Amino acid sequence: MRLGAAIFATDRSWPIDDLAREVETRGLASLAVPEHTHMPVDHSPYPAGGDLPPEYERTLDPFVALSVAAAVTTQLELMTGVCLLAQRDPVITAKEVASLDHVSGGRVVFGVGYGWNVPEVENHGVAFAERRAVVRERLGVIRSLWTDEVTSADGAHVSLRPSRAWPKPLQLPHPPVLLGAGLGPRTLADLVAMCDGWLPIGAKATAAGLPRLREAWHAAGRDGEPIVHVYGTRPDAGALRGLAALGVDRATVWLPSGPRMDGLPVLDELARLVTELS
């Protein structure tokens, strides 16, 4: 099992450079950070229920945070979990991902999502009901910028005159693109058409969605198997073995978004699990 850590990296949390070193030293495979560009005061209800945790208002830019992590590590995978593509310029995002992959030696995993916070999305000029279509179109342009010599677009949500963009990502054909969303019919169609894998949350959602994902993947003629990286699970050997039995070999556990003293015991427990499961 390739076990990783995730954290809401903020101006109050464990400094990302020190954290990244400790994550890699303990044999963990990856470090993931989420994204919120800002947090409207009238935000949507917190999906997990209750009050919105304060770290949602304080997140560092994911590409700045992961660049710092890249600079102090050599093997650690660097994952956006997730990049809110409906809130981003696709040309700039393609450049950021390709640049990070270049300077890190090919260690980027590009996790993307549609977004759940209505005013946050709409403050970027995107109607919440259209965010899926926006993500589909922008992701198509990003993939073309990574792989084609010349890219152009004339769609409902992206307009781009014929253009060249380098550097290309170091990974070929590009960094893995994983979609983080509940596996409804539209998400399943997008995942199979545009992505390399899925970021489910928790064992229950994974077990329920995996058969449908694999069936749709092969029906679409996709080669191999989709990457399935469980993004948020219990730091428990039994739970992780259960995921492995489903055919999952990647999982991430959340660290508390606080100082080093809060996160270090969790990180030490994850290191123990890495040893136990190896």
C-alpha cells in the first residue's frame, strides 16, 4: 500500500518545508494539499456538517506550497487534492503544473474537482450549474497544452488562439489526472473520458464505486486499469488491508492543520503503518 499524507497548508499550520521533509523521511509516498481561492462569508453549508473549519479560509496556494515541498524532497509525490479548475485560468494552470513537474523531476499528481461552494465558484464568473462543463472544457485545453505543439480552442468556456507552451511536463504523456468527486453518472462519464483515475473519499464510497468505474473504463476502451487513490481514510492497518483487497494500492490520511506538535504523532503512526504494511 502506497500511503500518503494530506494537510490544509495554511499560514498557521506546520511549515510546509519542514512537513515535507518529515513525510518523506518516514517513507510515505505522497503529500497532498487542497485549494480554496478565498472563502465567501455567505459560503455554502459545510459538506461534512457543522461549522466550516477555520483552515478553509486560510489555505496556501497549492502550487506555491507544493513547489516548496518539491525543493526539499527528492522522491515525494506532490498532489493537488483537489485543484478547483472551474476557478482557474486553464492556460496559467497548465503552465503551473508543467513547471512544477519539470522542477520536481516528474513528481506531480494533478487532482482536480468541480467545487462544492456556490459563491466561491460564482465569484470567479462561473455559474455553479455550469461548473462541470467548465472543468471538462478547461481540462481538455490543459491536456492539449501539455502534449501538443500547438493548441487552440473556441468553446463555450475557453477561447484560445493557436498557441505554443513550454515546458511540457516531464512525465509522459503528462502527470496523472485524478478526479475527486462522488461517482454519479456525470462524474463517471467525465472520469472515463478525461482522467487517469479517481480520488474517492473513504472505503465505503470506494467499494461502491469501483465496480462501476472499472466496467465503464473497459467499455470505453481505456487501456489498463484506472488509478484509484483513496483520499481520506482511517490510519488503521485493517482498513488499509480492506482497501488493498479491493485492488486499491494508494491511500492518503489527513494530518491536522495545526502546528508541528499536533501533526507529528499522526505522522509517526503513519510511518509505523508503512512498515507494517510493507
